[in-house]
Amino acid sequence: MAQTPLLDKVTTPADLKGLNDRELHQLADELRAETISVVSETGGHLGAGLGVVELTVALHAVFDTPRDRLIWDVSHQCYPHKILTGRRDRIRTLRQQDGLSGFTKRSESPYDPFGAAHSSTSISAALGFTMARELGGAPDPALGDAIAVIGDGSISAGMAFEALNNAGHLGKRMFVVLNDNEMSIAPPTGAMSSYLSRIYVDKPVQDLKQAMKGALSLLPGPLQEGARRAKDLLKHVTIGGTLFEELGFNYLGPIDGHDLDQLLWVFRTLRERADEPMLVHVLTKKGKGYAPAEGAADRGHARAKFDLVTGKQHKAPSNAPSYTKVFAESLISEAQRDDKIVAVTAAMPDGTGLDLFAKHFPKRMFDVAIAEQHGVTFCAGLAAGGMKPFCAMYSTFLQRGYDQVVHDVAIQRLPVRFAIDRAGLVGADGATHAGSYDVAYLANLPGFVVMAAADEAELVHMVATAVAHDEGPIAFRFPRGEGEGVEMPAQGVPLEIGKGRMIRQGKQVAILSFGTRLGEVMKACEALGAKGITPTVADARFAKPLDRELILELARTHEALITVEEGAVGGFGSHVAQLLADEGVFDHGLKFRSMVLPDIFIDQASPRAMYDIAAMNAPHIEAKVLEVLGVAKLGKQA
């Protein structure tokens, strides 16, 4: 493990105030080494944090956190921040049950003033803090400056521009740091730093800005190339930041985000002199300082545990294909037979498997960037234009496009196909990424078809079903991780819309499963069989339209009916209960139970541990059957 003598003395950012600039350089080096060491043991987001080490040190050294609110957009880059803010002693519990969150979290620390995990919220939140200060808000700690750190990917989303526009109009002092980590970066050089240091002394902000414009010629070649790319980022405006200035911000940059001296000078000057909204454009390199991350295609974005020397990840061998890969390969297979199939995702081609689709059909895959609202309506336009669009988004990301799902897709009955990844509880990313609500928020829309795959073979058939369905919107959901290891079909066969399937015939109690809890249901049935109880099991396949015939038959021929789903209340079980009530089934004494996710946000843990907390694993299903049959109660009386 690397020696970290300076970092060992830092328990809060206040400790940085006693360090000189040379010591801050050493601290940054130690912080980078510690971050690499931590993620090698815990897994998680590596590249983003390494890219902001100098930025993190500079911001905490100059500003007075937590009084000054430092807000990290998305916040997957916050591991160095957590190390400096009193959490180093717990940093190796990152993303584990009862450990630190992999994102900023208000309940975890006063140094996390605003929780995040999805993008493009930081500027809105920073403006909220700023105006709360202006209006006399008095939280503890008191309100100082607000600083939003947002990446070039996140700032492309509409919400960020809405916030910039509003902040510029209000005109109050606040800071936005645009962390641009896609540009070429040369090693920090002294020419620009020394030039700026001569200009900064006793000069107002406007002169600083002019100096930075004039200093462009002193940038090394790669940085000049980066500055030219900044023009593209800002829609071909000048380096002076015309677009941001039109929105009411004072623009500075681009500057080298790994030159700590430069960062310290700029932030110290701005802290002393700024009196309006400021945008500082810094150029960083994702994965900076760790060769295996710098050399990776994703710059070390998300990592399993890895070997510190080689960077090789310690991934368990797969026993079954992942659901995401099965979806991608099924869609590729269908697209080879149907040239109208196109795929759309929002900045997640790897996560949704559409990177594989793009290799086969580069002109038929569209990554719309972090713009789920646009992505959904773009799909609606494609569908109206005669194409067969598959909108592949994580459940929690699709939430951002919900108005468009309702207004642009459902009301117009357009056949957009929604492939909803990360359904259910997802593990280390915690509550922010848990796909708990999509069944509830889609199945209440008229004309929508909503499916859930019980295993990877069912997923193949559901892709085929979506391809064949042209009467309106259709969605299918599947979890993160490996499938069940079932035998795979050679080709998907479209399912009859609204028809479930019987898995096993039993008596007394029927279990109606929706989604991949079916495997746990079958384990519960094995345990129940040892007690002489043989439940009937059915796989609903569809939450909408429901298989009325199947459900009513199960209700008619059984004493009790239990639904099981990987979603919140208001979803599949609620629709079943509504059907049973409408048909008067409860008038005749049916015992009905619905197993859903509890009414809490479940913190990060392994998926199995999260389902234990949710009481939805096999032992819980077994207990529910015993309870509804009165067996558990009889056992207690005995």
C-alpha cells in the first residue's frame, strides 16, 4: 500500500488550509494513490474520480466546505471527495451493505449537500442553494457559496441548460465548473501558469478573463486542440464562451484541470472577486494517473475489484449469459431479418448492450446522449415514420422521459418498443438505480403492453413479441446480471399478447409470478413440498393486458392466490387485485396476498441481500404460503 503521510493528517477539508501549495501537490498524489487502492478492493467507478483529484483538492483547499456547498453532478467521481471529508476510515466499505454509498448522499455527511446518481441536476441544485442564501435560508451549516461540478456529457442534457438559463437571468454569484474529460491533455506545463500568475495579482475578474483568452497561444499543442474541440462543444462559438455568456454566465477557460497551481490561482481569484454567475471550463483526463485506466476504452469508468499492479479485474466466471447480452443478441438476430428495426439509447450503449448492436448495424443505432426525454420522443417520431424503434434504457433512467412516454407515445398509440434494463433491485448502486417503479408507471397507461421475462429464454421470446407488435407501445423488463442458465431457443417466437403460462399444477394455493422471482418461487415450492404442500405456479408474463382467464381460473380453483413481483406497490399485484374485485371474486372468500417491494428505499448491498431486506427470497415466499394457509399460525398454537 502506498505511503500517505500527508493524507494521514487530513480528517476534514479544514486541514487543507494549513498546507502550502507544494504540500497540496503531494496530497493530490497521495489521494490518487489511495483512490486507486480503494477501488481495487471494492470495485466501483474509478476513472471519473481519478480525473478530478486535483480539482477536488483545489476546491476543498480554496472554498469553505461544508458551508460552501460543493455539488458533484452524477457524483460517481466523488470517492476522492469522500476520502477528504472525514470518511477515509470507512472508504473500503464503499458500495457494500451498511457501507458508504458510491454516490453523494445527504444522510451520509454534511459534506454531501445534495444527493445524486443521475446526471445534470447539479446546476439546478446549486442555484437553489444560492437563492436560499439570498432569501435568508438558515440551514446548518449556514449557506455560503454554491459550486456545481458537471461533466461535458452531463451539461449536454436539457435540464443543465434550463438551469444555466435561469441562473444567468437571476445573476447571483455562483460557480459552475465544467469538467471536460474528453479533450486531449498534455502534461501540465509552466508557461500558462507563470503567465497567469503575473496577471492575477490585483486584477479584476474581467482582466483575468481577458488574460485567459490571450494565454491560449501558450497552451501546448494538445491543449490547443482541446480548446478547438471546445468550440464544437459550445456549438462553434468562440473560446470566450459566447453561448454561456449569452445565458448570463462569465466564462473562463479552457484551463488544465490537472495543473493544481493553475486551479488554485483561478479559484482563489474568483472566490475573492466574483460577483455574478461564473463558469470555469477545465480540461481533465478520465483515469488520470493510472495507466490501466488511461489505456482502457472506458477510461476505467466502472470496475470490478482489480489487481493493483496490472489493473486486471477479478470477475467471477459466468455460469449463464447476462440478460443484457441476451437482449442485444436477440435484437441483432431480429434486425438481420427486419431492416425496419432501429435501436435508441441515452448515453448507455455499453450498459444496454447496444454497443454490440451498433457493430452490426452502425446506421441503425442512435445514442442520443444524456437526453431521455428527447430519446423517447425521437423513438415516437421513428415509429410514426414507419420504423420499429427499440428504446433501450434503464428503468430509473426512463423515469426521466415519463411525460414523453405518456404524451408522445401512449396517447398517439405509437408502436415504440421499450427494453427496460436493470429491473428490480440492482445491488451496489443502491436505491438510485433500483428499477422498482416501471411496471406501476407503465401499466396504468391505456393501450400499453407490459411484459416481464422470468428467465433469459423468455426474454428472447419477448424481443420477438415486441418486433411483431405494431398496434401500440410495448415494454419488456429484465434485471441486471446473469440469467437462470435455462436452455435457449434457437429463435424467438412471438407470444400471444396477454397470455401467461402454467408452470406446475398443484392445489390449495396458487402463486402467480411476474418476472425473475419465478426461480425463487420454485425453490420455495421445493421446501413446501417437503411439508406436504404443493402450490400451483403460473408465470403471468404480462402485467398488461392481464391474462383474465388464467387469473380467474386460479382464483376459482384455489383457496388462496399470491402474486409475486420485483416492483413497488401499484404494479402487477394491484392490477390483479383490481380484476378480482371487479369480478366479485372476493365476495366468495378468496384469500389474496401480493408480494411487492416494501415502501422504503433500500440501500446498496448484494442483490440477494437487498431481496432479503425486501422479504422476497424463497424463504419469504414459503413463509407467505404457510401464513395464508394458516399453517404457521397452527404451528405456533401447538
